[in-house]
Amino acid sequence: MDIEADSITETRPTLSHVGRYALKSQLGEGGLGQVHEAWDPLLSRTVAVKTLQFNLPPATRASLDGLILNEARAAAGLSHAHIVTVHDAGLSAHGVYIAMERLHGRDLRQALATGWLPSPRSAAQLVRRVADALAYAHARGVVHCDIKPANIFLVGRDKPKVLDFGIARVAHGPAAPALDGLVAGSPHYLAPEQLQGGTIDARVDIHALGAVFYELLTGRKAFGGDSVAQITTAVLTNHPPPAHELRPGVPEALSAVATRAMAREPGDRFGSAAEMSAALRRWCDEQSAPEPLPLPVPEPPFVPSQADGTGHPPTGRVPR
């Protein structure tokens, strides 16, 4: 979740424990919180603990605490190879926290920032796996609502993990908390209906994943601009040029997948993440020998996005 909050000032005490977890090294820090490596003495395992600790008006603090609890609720029922595992959440003397699996690697935003660009085939394999994870979540009534490179983590050569369900929508569950004065979501990847207050369903994740795929194929964002307003206008009015016209060697079939996924009208996109995955799988199967996903090196420790309080500028501040 990308949240712009220029008015927030914070004071963070030095913590040694949150709940039952003994905090060790800090993995990431951003405008909205921190993530620490921590030790769980009850289960004798290393985890990552996310905390939000701010000097905020009570209503705003309650909303931010609600985002962590929403993330825990949304992810708690999901067990998939390509979705980060949430172990626990709770309220300590220092506020709400969430404990999740400790990951090693880097997220796609960090990888792309180094100039790394996968081959079209590797990009298709990676995005297919993310689509599989989204299809799994959608089948269980969970729509992520904030798919973007910073929320796709690379573990090893071929294992993406979807992170941060903070603004996810859960069927038959409480809605994600409203955040007055804060911008939730990353405008480069939001679907038109999200920007216009329309009906939100699984197709917003398909649109976002299409925009991520486009960026992996071309090395540039599908919808650019120098301000949130410009990016919003681009999402609502622009048709990005096909990926194969921007990068030699991109197959037109893959270009078509990205274009269809990003269609302005929800009905013109893939009908489901499973359908998008199947299209990519068919193309991959038509190729000859398997090609492993290149691993961006070196592998730094897990540093999630500032959106979830841990390390990157919020997208509400506009592009990198």
C-alpha cells in the first residue's frame, strides 16, 4: 500500500521486543514504519516483524493500525508458494504488529532500479507465477488491490512472492480502513475503476499485473507522468504503445498479453488471473528448452516497500 502522508511526524522508541518477538536487525524503514528480523522463542524460528509506530491523531493512527490488521486478515487464509506467509498479528504496548516469513532476496522494484531487465521469456515465467498466486487469492475472495513491482519479491531464481495485502478487499470480511487525507495504492498500476471510484473486483489485479509485465518487457512504465495528476490522466486516457514496438525481441504474443491485461474497460481484460496465467503458460510451453529466471545479484536482505512502512518512497509522491 502506497500512502502519502507528509503531515506525519513520528517518534520511534528503541524496541527490543514486540509481543513475544525479540527484535534483531532492522531490515527496512520508511515513512510509515519498520520491518525487523526477529526471533520467535515460542516456535524457535526467525521471522520478519512489521510495526507502525507514530505520533498521530487517534483517528489516523487507528486507520494505520487497521491496515496491518487488514493485511493479516487477508493473508491469514492464504497458503501458496508465491504468496508471503503471515504467521501472526497482535497489539503490543507499542502498537499493532504483524509477523511474517523472513525472506531473502529483493523486490522487483529494487531489481529494476539496478537496470536489470529479464528476457521476455523469463518475464513471462515470472508473471505467470504471480498470476497463479492471484488466481489462488481471488478464488478465496481476496483481491490484492496494490500489485506493483515493490510488492513482488524475488526469492531465488524463479520464485516470486506477493507481498502486502494491507489494502486488500476480502469477500464477506470488513473493508480495508478508509484513510482520510492519504493516498492508498500506487497510481502507475491502479486500474481506471480504482481511480474513478468504480466497482472493484479481481480485474483490478489483472490490470496491475499487466502494467508490471509491460515494465518487465520494456524497461519503462506503461503509464508515466511527473505528478499523481499526470499519471492518473495517463491511466484514464492513454493507450501505451505495444511492448514489442519499444523493445526489439519482445514477441508480439507477449506484447498482446500485456496490452489485453491493461485494457481500460474491465470487460476487455482477461476474465480471470487464471486465464492470464494460461495464456502465458501456453506461450512458454511452445518454446523449446526451459530458461531459468536470471537472478539479480547481489541479493540484499529483505527490504519491503515503504508503502508497507519499510523502505521505498511512497508512490503518492510520484515516480522514481
